[in-house]
Amino acid sequence: MTDVIGHDADWWRGAVIYQIYPRSYQDSNGDGIGDLGGIVERLPHIAALGADAIWISPFFTSPMKDFGYDVSDYCDVDPMFGSLADFDRVVTRAHDLGLKVMIDLVLSHTSDQHPWFKESRKDRVNDKADWYVWAEPKPDGTAPNNWLSVFGGSAWQWDGRRRQYYLHNFLTSQPDLNLHHEPVQEALLDVARFWLKRGVNGFRLDTINFYFADRYLRDNPSLPPELRNDSIAPSVNPYNHQLHLFSKNQPENLEFLRKFRAVLNPYGAAAVGEVGDAQRGLEIMAEYTSGGDKVQMCYPFEMLQPARLTASSAAAVFDRLAAAAPDAWPCWAYSNHDTVRHVTRWGLSDAAARVYATMLMCLRGSVCLYQGEELGLPEAEIAFEELQDPYGIEFWPEFKGRDGCRTPMPWVTDNGLCGFSSAARAWLPVTAPHRPLSVAAQEAAGGSMLHHYRSLLAFRRGHPTFAQGRMGGWKAEGDVFSFTRSGGIEIFCAFNLGEAEAEVALPSGHWERIGEAVGSIAPAGGKVRLPAWGACIARKG
């Protein structure tokens, strides 16, 4: 593979990135589990959609306790997904189709089956003894502090060999690396170099704000009930009862991100960080993307929350972002592999789903689309006995886990597993409501959600102001969220995020409708009357 693919170092700015969850995209060998060969087969679908890049969730060697987010070898492919040669085929085919390739790096923790951890836990004097976060028990034998795991319970697990506790912010089988130890940082930077040399164009950095824990292991303060929210963890999880001042979000992370950026730069590669914080997500994003010497973009959870994004909450998000860092570059998403699909989460009708998609494509920032979003897929209902996700099993039935958004992609309607696999059974079921929404069915239906998304991506690409221009004048008027985009031309955007008709005045000047193919309503007399879930996109003449 060549070391550098393409020369546009700003390719990520305004890009539409399509997320692939490899277990569920396409099975090429009939075992009921998606794989890299299947991705190669289906890349033309993503190119035809109009995406700029793909992000592939983890495919590294793993015991799969957290479905690949527990890595036991950062530099190899789990046999379940294929081989390094198969990954090279993905990169080659993607580049041939004009798609950049981003892969998911999980740098805050490994699997307990990783050779680093196996050595680290042997004793306190081996070469990897300081590679993980180990701590003495309190005098009474209890955990070193009050930190909680995102997946429930204490964030500390006792290890009898070392007679110490180790930190795990997620499953007990996912011990946290000690990035205060310089050799750990170098090893992780070498991982990035390995994949860059294989031709990847960037990385999605899982749990980017979890890389460092407080070196003094101080207790997190409690969080009053009125300040809690369920944007990061479900409301039934006591993780929400703490303000996570010390278990994550540490200042040392900034210098590590500078080192990471220095590795990216010679390749023209980009990184998008996942910022998981219920109180300061936008502010942390601002810190991590400021100055042009850390990651290029982050995606916060403001549009991934359980509560539906309203006109007023959208305006509040951009108010906060402007106050924290007006130059920060967000990467917006409504759905991903960790959240209930937004069509279900927000209770959206077909018309509502369309206007939200249109709005997403008009916002300042880059965009992540999750596989099946372009089909308008709802969350799949999974029976308890079919659950695979340990998070859902732990908190069932109040929280049903993440399996409902991870079910196989429906490619055709008239097939047992909707064209995903030739196997009799897939790792998760294909549910009945997804069958009529298959790619093939929507290809044949002219006004389908799939065609709407294709039109949106073509519209965005045809107006570079959306990808790279400025955004200003945002406001909420009842259920209508409006703003302007400027850069070369000026564009007015208004979205009715409600069930009632609404009238909105445009800024002064002469405005002409654009985006008729994506449902834009024409203004008249300096105003536009928007139907329920209607949109107006107009260019200043």
C-alpha cells in the first residue's frame, strides 16, 4: 500500500462519513456474521449514496466480549472478519470508488487477553507492569476510590496475582491503559502508523476523553439529581450520579493528542474523536479541536440524546458551541452503533425523518451517517433470549442495550436474511419491520427515503457553502429552527420541527429557492409558510 493517498489535507472538512458496523453489513462467507469481504462487495452502495468516506467499526483481533471494542491485537484482523489482505482489498476498492477510509481505534483500553495485559498482571516488576492503571486497595480491602464503570458497578476489579485493583471504565475484561506511562503512548502511536502505512485516511477515536485518569486517583464528586442526564448512560445506570472530574477529561490528554496529530499530518490523515461527557461535551470538543494541532474534529452527544432535538434545543447547542469555541469543527450524528436509532428514539414519522435529514446536511460541520439510516430503519425489537450486548443484559428491561441498532442491513426483501447472509441464522435477527425497507425495495420506489438521502448528499456536494461555509443567525421561532450559511454565496435555511404549519420571515434581500429536489418550499414576499415538517432553503440573489 502507498503511504499517502490523496493530497487534500482538508478532505475531512464538511465530509459525509458513512459508518459501517462490520458484523452486520454483509456476510461474504455464509457464517451469519458480516466481514471485510462483504464490505468490499457493498462499497458501491455507499459510493452511489454520495458519501465522502467510510468509518469501519473495530475488526481487530478480539475475544468479542464487547464486540471488537476489546482489542487483543491492534495490528491484525480477527479471523471472524477476514485477514489483512481482505482489509487491503477494502482500502483499494474504496479508493477506486473515491471513498476515504477511516477505522475505529480503541486506545483507552484493551482486552484482558491482550499480551500487554497478560504480562502486566503477572507481577509488579515486569516490563509491562506500569502499562495499565493499577492501584492499591484501601486499608479495608475495598476499591481505591468511588469511580464507576459505564457498564455498571465499580470501575475497579481485584486481581489476585498482583494483589491490586485495575481500572476498567467499561467491562471488567477491558482494562484501562496507563497513558501517563510514555512507552504506552509510543506503542499506541505505532498502531496508528501501522494502519496509515496500509493506506487508511484517518481514524475515529473511541472514548477520546477517557485516555487519562487522574494520576492521584481522587474520588469523583456526586452530582445532584437535577443536574443529571441520560445522554451518555441510561437513566437506570448509577454512572450518572457522579460528576466525572477525575476518572476522565484530564488535561494531559491535550499533549497526547498533539503527538497523535503529528503522526497524522505526513499522511494528510484526519481524526474524529468521540467525546462522551454528559455535562461538558461541547466544551471538551472545543479543547480537543482548537489550535490546529490536535484532532481535526469531534462528535459530541448533543444530537445523539434520547430527547428529540427541537428548534430551541438546536439553537442552544449552537449557542454553547459559539461560546466555547466558534472555530471548533463538529461532526454531527443522529444515530450510531451505541444509540437507539433516531427514527425510533425521537418517534419520527416519514416526513419528520426527512426534514431532520435535510437539516443535518445543512449544518456547519461534518456528518456521520450510520448504516441503514439512509433507509429510515427503526430500532429493531430484540427478545431478551436473543440479546448479545452485555450492556443490555445488565440493565434489561429498563435499558435494552445496543443490539436493536446493530441488526443486519436489509439488502433485499425476498430472502430469509434480506440478502445479508446465505446462512440459516445471523448473529442477530433480521426483524420483520426492516424487510419492506430493504435497499432493493427502495431502489425501485422513486420517492423512497434512500432516494431522499441520495438527493440530499448530491445537493450538499453541489453547494460547497454547506460543507465549508460559515453559519450564523441561528434562532428558534416556535418549532422552526433557522440559520444562514455563507461563503461564496449566502443561503437561508429554515426547518419546521413540529406538527403545525408555521410562517417565517427571511432576512432582508431577494431570495430564490434552491433544493426543490429535497423538498424545499419556495419563499414569497420575504416570507415562507412551512407545512408541518417542512423546509425552506433559499439562495440570496
